[in-house]
Amino acid sequence: MGIKGKVDKMVVLACEECKRRNYTTTKNKKTLKERMELNKYCPFCKKHTAHKETK
């Protein structure tokens, strides 16, 4: 849930290798139309992997 009156929305990031949901972050949906992809540390894989936005 975003903050009332703001365009930022909460999104969940999931690891591409193990498919576990590890991180949440905010995203401005007006400026970023496509899904986010960030390199983050996955504690389950114990290494840095690509994390993509999930539904």
C-alpha cells in the first residue's frame, strides 16, 4: 500500500533463481511503467542475484 495522495506504490521483489519473495520497495508507477529488476542479495541462495518485481 502506498502513502495516501502519493503516486508511489509498494512492490515485491522475488529472486530469479529460487523464486522466493525477499524484498519490498516503492516505485513511482507514472514514471516507471515496466517491471523493476535489481541485483540484490538473496539470503536463501547466499549470493547476489537478479530480483524482479512480482504481482
